[in-house]
Amino acid sequence: MFSFMSKSESGRKNPQVFGSVLDGLKKLYMKNLKPLEDQYLFSDFHSPPLTEPDFHAKPMVLLVGQYSTGKTTFIKYLLEQDFPGIRIGPEPTTDSFIAVMHGDTSQVIPGNALIVDPKKQFRSLSSFGNAFLNRFCCSELPNAVLESLTIVDTPGILSGEKQSVARGYDFTGVLKWFAERCDRIILLFDAHKLDISDEFQRGIEVLKNYDEKIRIVLNKADMVTTQQLMRVYGALMWSLGKVINTPEVARVYIGSFWNQPLQIDDNRKLFEMEATDLFRDMQDLPKNAALRKLNDFIKRARLAKVHAYIISELKNQMPSMFGKEKKKEQLIKNLIDIYSKIQAEHNISPGDFPSLSKFKDQLQHHDFSKFSGMRTKLIQNLDSMLANDIPRLMQMIPQEQHDDADKPPVTGGAFTIRHSTNNPFSQGACEGVALGAGSNEWIVRDFQPVYDKIFESLNPADGKVSGAKAKKEMVKSKLPNTALGRIWKLSDVDRDGCLDRDEFALAMYLIKIKLEDNDIPEELPNHLIPPSKRQNSRADPIEYD
């Protein structure tokens, strides 16, 4: 518990007491920021009010892309399982916003029921109306990844003539709502489809205000050759440069994020490193969640302050009796002059002001005579918060990060294999490892001759083949590393980082199952456990962590 008792530092008789950074942000919002937002109709122009779940929600990852770029498959790839309501196909199949969250049971919660759940952070989405809520749902399921993250799947953005079909709700407004509250925005592109449609461009223009959260994924990169991939990457950067006008080039991750054999295996090592970097970036989200929310809170407070100045100035210049409509038109037309006046009087950076054209459009629907005039006390409270309370919360960040250092990162699903021990498909495995292995006897009835020949061709030492040798053979299947990593995890029953004859045969058989488009089991059923390993598993089932 942190208590700030110094009157000289805080300038208040009643000091703020914060149990954590998020607790502090919630208290400061309710006491200092929300009253100002309510007074000057902030939610009508910018963003709905924050609620308590907004401060304590798990880090959220927003997936955005045109249809058939692999957004839904990407979620399945991360979770390593289907989620309720999943639909995958070459044409637009996801026509809804789907929040994939952790739950004790698998279920789909429709939008209208979701926004009244006091434990979830979606209540303010009610402002987008039933047309949106009918296209919004939550997919809950028990999954280790979702214990640390919430993943939001978005409708496939349309292109060509399909863009003319009205969605019936403010699509870019909903994107902005999620972008404002999420921790990471992943823009997915198909290596065969780099055109940016008009609707996609409008979406990116909304998202670019949150460019520090954006990551780019060039998906399905295994379907082009290395030379073609270089050209595709260049074309993607050129297309993005016309839309995202930032001095820094956005980070692009290249790969094929699904559990199917790679079409062209030449760039396997590149895909492996890119996936590792992307996963590492996502695994850091829970650790940095408090800092991200603090940063977004400060941006919101600065915008709310500027908004209050603008609204009060418009109110101040309105006539008390006649000519209100004419004056309103004049003020909207000359809004840039009001911006300049406020900037000079209050020493405010131009970057803190809202978009001029958008603000003009929004003002058309309001009666200026009903705006509030300047409430100096509200501005003073906000300035005091930014000058005193926010720096104290900043000082708490390093300690909280230190306290969370021992907490495990995001685990489960596709994240598990890369941090497993004695698994040759984890990051950095088999680099500099001496080749050695061992063996036992196990009869795989119909496939024994084939698997034994392969096993012997790997020159087993002491009856085993090392992870490095086994990996060279297993990658010939062209299955992605996530699938091969799971197969290794099931096959290396004794967890020694090598495969004996029984374990190797099991690995080959599981690869055969996967190549025949069957699912790999979560754990070994009895009929797949090698006989030589069953003596330790008759009473208790084998558990895999």
C-alpha cells in the first residue's frame, strides 16, 4: 500500500492512497477526470466513459485485416484449439467482432448480454446500437493463453464492390473503441493480396493514432519463393507508407501462422525466428499492461483538457439572444482560429488538439448555447493530477514490474513449445548440442519396418537419437514447428531430450496422423503409449505440462 502524506508535495489536505497503479488510475479518473468529461460532453465527441473493468481487464490483442488474411486461423494457431463460434473459409466468414476470452466452460455470449456483464469491459459499446451488438459476441473457453490475454477477432474488411455494402453501424468507430483500450494491434496481410481497400484504409487511418501499439504480420509467406517474398515485402512497405505516415517503419513479422505443412520450406528458419519475436512481444504485454494504461490515461486527460477549453470558448462566443445559428456556422467555419487562440493562451501543443475536420462535423449536431462555460476548478484539479499524482504512479511502475518479474509469461498454446526444456523445436534448441541418443524395442505393427529403417539411418548412439538428429528427420514432413513441437512433447515420454526406438516410432506415427489432416491428441491415449513406457502409467495417466 502506498500513501502520500506530504501536504507540501501534493498541495491537498487529504492525500491520495493507492494500492497499485491500476487502483490509482481508477481513483484519479473518478475524482478528477470523469467530472470534467461529463461537464463538457467528452463522450459525445471522443470516447465513452471508462468503467471499472477497463482498468483491471487483461491485456487485449486486436486483429485487423481484409477477409481471408488468416485472422481467425491465427487465433486458432495461438490457442492450438478451436474456439466457440469459429468459422474459417476463403470468403468473408467472420462478420462479427468476437472477443475470445477465458472461461470455465465453452460458450458464446451474444452482444446484448455481454454489455450488461459488470465483470467485463464492454458496457460502453452499447452506444453503437443494436446493429453492432447483433454483430458482437464473446467466445469463452478454458485455455492457458487466455488466462493472460484477451484476443479480439474483427470482421474481414471488404474490398472492391463489396465495400459498398453498408454494415449498419460505425465500423471505424468500433475499431477506435477497441484500439483505444487494447494493448496490441496486429494488422494481418496475405502475401498474395497486398491491396489496401478504401474501407481498410479508413480503418488504418483510425488506428494510426495508436501507432505505438501496431505490429504488422505478413501471413501465408510459405506460399511464395524467397525471391517473391522479397518483392512482396517491398510492396507491402510501399503500400503502408502511403497510409501510415510515421517516421519509423512499422515492425513486420513474416511467417505462416497455421498448423499445416509449409508449402515452400526454404524459409523455415526465418519463419521460426519471426514467430519467436512476435510471441516474445505478445508475452511481454501482461508485464507492461499497467504502463500502457497509464500512458493511455495521460493521453486521454490531455485531450479532455483541450476539449474543455474548446467547448467553453465556443460557449463564451455565443450570443445570449439572437443570431445563434449564424454564429454557430461562423464559429465552425473559423474553428482553426479558436484552436490557435487556445494554443497561444494556454501554451498547449498542436498535437494535443483533436482532428479539425472531424471536430467540425461533430459540432454540427450540437447546440452551442447548451455548452458549459469555463469551470476553473475542474481544470485546476486535472492540472494537479497531472503534475502530482501521475508522477507518483510513474514511480510505482518499476516496483510493480519487479514484483511481477517472477510471474510466468504468457503460456499455453503456441507459446509453450518455444519455452519447453529438452525440446529441439523450442527457440535455440539443438544449437551446439553434441549428437547422441539411445533406444529400446517397440513394435509398431504395420509401420515397424519403415520406422525402424529411418531410426537406424540416424545412427543412434546407445539406443537413442538426439533431439538434433530427430529434428532433421521430422522437419522433412514440412509441418510447422508448433505442430512438430507438440508431437515431440508427446513422444519424448521420459523427458530426456532424446528419442529411443519406441519414442521415435511414436513421433513418426503422430506426424503421419497430422499429415492425414487429423488432430494431434492433447495427451496420449492408452493405445498410443509405447508398451515399454506403460509400466509407469497403468495406475496414473501420463500428464504433460
